[in-house]
Amino acid sequence: MSRTIVRYALSLGAGILAGFLCRLMGVPTPAPPWIALVGLLGIFLGESGGRTLLTRLRRRSAPSSDAPAPDGGESARRANGRKNRRA
């Protein structure tokens, strides 16, 4: 199993254990209501979907000559830095 799946499984297990212990002690769970959880899911999906959409749009609109150099764009930054140096 990958590390990510193990982390999610451990997190889920800890949540189930916490909920079970809260029920045994007779205290309300500290979890938000379901509607808040659905809202959090919407925020997560919107953020990840927005990132994907913006990345695709940027790739389409960027001309191939503006592609970063293999060194991470350092050579382009150095060339621009020479032009924009303060006196």
C-alpha cells in the first residue's frame, strides 16, 4: 500500500476510535454537523479542480518560446535581472 493510503486509513481509524470513545463517555462529538463537512468537501473539490483548470489554461495560452529553461528558469531570470537592475 502507498504511504498516502496508509495515512488516510490511520486518520479514519483515529476518527472512528474518537467517535466511539465519545459515545461511551456520553459526550457529544466535537465534529461539525454534516452540512459543514459537505461544505469542506466542496472547498476541497473547488480548490483542486481550480488548480487543475488554471494549469491547463496556462499551458494552452503560453507560447512555446516562453517555456521555462531546464534549469527552472534561472537563466531567464538572470537575463531579465540584468535589464531591470537599479542604478
